[in-house]
Amino acid sequence: MPKNQRLLKGIVIFLGILIIAMVIIIIVASIMKYKDQKSAEAALVEKYQVEQALKQPIMQKNTGPFAMDLPLESGEEILSVQSEDKGIIITIGRQGRIIRIILVDYNANIIGTINVSRP
């Protein structure tokens, strides 16, 4: 074989090795990027869960039952009472029609009142 062909053969082998090395580097880089992305997603999910836990109010547990006086106007009656995460929802009405909704926390404090007016 002439020297030129040996030189060309060596260049081809060298380029083949470089191509294989580059493919391996690309695969390794992709795997590393994928792992970084997954860890970033996990950190984001954990941060979101912590933020959601902080947004939820901490219910103060009473050591015993509580008493509450709820003044009703004449003709009003309690239509329904529901227990929710933040407290107790009391629906007050007259003749089956809802007049107002009251939200009471588990310490007998009125959190809010919704007055319902119908035309």
C-alpha cells in the first residue's frame, strides 16, 4: 500500500473514533440534563406543596365544645348546617328561602356573613 492510502486510512479511523466519542458525549450529556431537570421539577413540586401548606389556615383545636348565641330575626330559621375545613357553614332563611349564610370557625368566631338578596 502506498503511504497516501495509509494516511487516509488513519484519518478515517481517527474520524470514526471521534464520531463514536461525540455520540457517547451527547448521550451522557442528555442523561445528565434529564436528571437535572427531574431534580428541578421535584424541587418545584416540593416548594409548591410547602406554599400550599402555608396558605391553609391552621385550625386551632378547642379542648372542649363551644357555645355560641346566634341571634335570629323573627320568622328566620336555620335551614342547614355544614362542617367544612375552615369552620361551620350555617344557612339561615325564611319560609325555605335563603337569606344569609354565616361562616363560623371552630372557636365560635364569625368569620364572615353573606347576605343573599333576591329580586
